[in-house]
Amino acid sequence: MSIDQSIVFIALQMNEDTRPIIEAIQIDNPNATVNYLPAMVKIDAPNRLVLKRKTVEEIIGNKWDLQSININLISLSGNVEETDEEMILHWNR
């Protein structure tokens, strides 16, 4: 079985801190698939997945530091590009 290199994913602990992050990912990545598993959420996306600080802030109504995702991050797949504004997962082609 070969791994489809066009799929990227992020896996997060399932808790109150990650609910707005998951919602933001769904808003900014309409082609993403969210899989709820015991104690975690795995989000797959074709080719590219983006997490935008601004979208999370709009959901929570407060400032949010993108680096705080690392507290609840379990795993990810893809190349990571990160700024203060967004985290992008993608595969180089």
C-alpha cells in the first residue's frame, strides 16, 4: 500500500483549547476531513492545510498566539511553513 503524498494532516488533543482551532481549520480549509477519535482529532486535507491566527481570534474573541498550538499538537504530516500569522502544511512538488 502506498502513501498518498498529496494528503497532509494535523492531529490535536481533543479538549476545550483545541475546539476553536479545529473550527478555524474547518473554516479555512473547506476540503479538509475531520476525524474525531478517542481523545484526539485528526484533520486530513488534500495538498495543503492552513491554520490562520486571525480566524482563531475571531472565534475566541481574544488574541491568540499561534505557537500555543504546540501544547496540544500530537502529530502532523507535511512540510511546515510558519509565521506569526499562519501555519501551512503542504508537500513540496
